[in-house]
Amino acid sequence: MKFLMLVAMDPDRPENPDPTGTVPVEEWVEKNDAAGIRVIGERLRPAAEARVVRRREGSLLVTEGPFAETNEWIAGFDVLECADLDEAVEVASRHPMAAAGRLELRAFWE
């Protein structure tokens, strides 16, 4: 199964306040790339540079920045290939942002 792992962070929070149970991101990437679990992953530009695109009643609406008022923003993503959700949770639990931010796992439609 493929999972999208959204990496969310609060830019005002310390980078990794409690790293217990996690590994440095470079080690996490190397290990999961070598195991064929991490299909692709990238960091994203800051939310302030984002654009939200919508069409409403025939008009194009483009707004700057994130669509929700929140302290957290999506900092990156990874696509994981795992046997099931339990394996995806285990893989995500070792990512440093599990301690410093928030990781959201979403299964792809099959």
C-alpha cells in the first residue's frame, strides 16, 4: 500500500525538543530509501510562498499563503510503500518530526 506522509511543523517550536525514539532525518531517509519503503520525499518552500487556487461561479480566485489560520504548516512530504497502516505508523514513528511536529499518514486509493 502507498501512503502519503505529510510533515507538518510549527515554525515557532524548537526543532526537536524530545528526540526519544527518533533518528536524524538523514539517517531516516537513508534507511527507508535503502529498504524501498520511501518512494519519494521532498521539503517544501514556506507556506507564505504558497498559493491557493479555486474556481467559484466562473471566476478564478488565487489567494496567498495557506488556506487555514494555523500555526502549523506543511513542511514536506514522503510517499511510503508499506504492507499496511501499522507498518506505515512504525516507519513514521522514527522520523524526527514525530517528536518535533506532526506526521499525517493518508493511504492512496487503490
